Amino acid sequence: MPIDAGTVTVAAAGTAKQLSSGLSANASVRARSRILWIEIHPRSDNSGAKSYFGRSTVSSTYGREILKGVGEKFTFGTESGPLTELFNVFYVDSDTNGDEVDFVVAYE
């Protein structure tokens, strides 16, 4: 099971940032791969209190809220079960301009 990690910076609160944009050039080829899970970790030194996880409609007022300094894992399948989610459909946003969100993603 390949695993990647990265960081995205939300330049402007209210503007969703695609998670796959935080991958290195070598790993970005996997952005369209099916995933097992994603862990989202808004940095504890962010100015804003929360970040938001979701699809392209996520915003600083809509999406799964994750408090800064607290990670959350989202599971989409198992190694033996059906995998239906592609990594490149997921985005984050934050309360404050310039907040950073770390992530880890596992592919099938």
C-alpha cells in the first residue's frame, strides 16, 4: 500500500485548496489513484481555530470541521474491499488566510 504525505497552504480563507496540490512532483502521478484513507492535520500554530475537509464545495463555513492541532482520519475502503474514492476529489479550507494543513494518504 503506497503512502504519501504533504502540506497545503490555504492562501485565502473561503477558497478551497485541492489536497493533491500538496504532493511532491514525484508523487503527484498518484493524485488520480483510488484511496484507502486520508488523515488531515491542521497545524497547531495556525491563526484560525478550524480547517474544513470535503469535496470541491468545501469552504471556511461548510465541510467537516477539524480543530487545529487535532488530526482526523477518514476511511474509504480496505485492502480487500471496494474502493470508490479518488484522491484528487478532496479539498481543504480554513478560517484564516495562510493556514497550513498536513495530510497523509494511503492508496490501494
